[in-house]
Amino acid sequence: MNGPRVMFDVPTQFIYTVPNNMPWVKRSHSSTRFNWLIAGIASVVVGVLAGYSWWGDTASVVTLVEQQLTQSQAQVRRLEKRVQTLEAKLGIEEESSSEPTAKAY
């Protein structure tokens, strides 16, 4: 008989066996799980490395922009103080409160 055979292992489960028509082909189902596991881990590693190479440069640019923004805010504060000092010397009264006019959002 050359067709598939059915073996009863447990009354509700069937194990299908096919006669080995090609004895040079060896199939191991446990090795395919291992291959999928390795492929999954490799894809995660490649994804992390690719993400770092793509977005790592952006993160460094953000740091530079933050530094420039901090310097600009400090310069604006200094200039506001100088303007207030000049207004006081000239006798110009400021009707608004003493809050700075430039705000960073």
C-alpha cells in the first residue's frame, strides 16, 4: 500500500504517516522551529540597528537644536533686561506687568 496511513495515538488525535518514497530526504520539524526562532531574533536585531542608524542622526540634531534654542532664549532675556534699563534711563514707563514679553512655547 503506497498511500498515507493513519495511526491512532489517542482516541481523539490522528497521526498521519506517509511512506518514505524518497529516502534521501530527511525532514526534521524541530529544526524548522529553530530556524524561525533564529530568523525572528535576527530580524529584531536588524530592525534595532536600522532604526538607530536612521533615527540616531535625528536625535543628535534635536540635541543641537535644543542647545541653540537655550542660547537664543538667554540672549532674548539679556536684551529684554537691557531694553528695560534703557527705558528706565529715558523715563519711559511700561504699563504692562514685569513679565518678559518673549515666551517660548
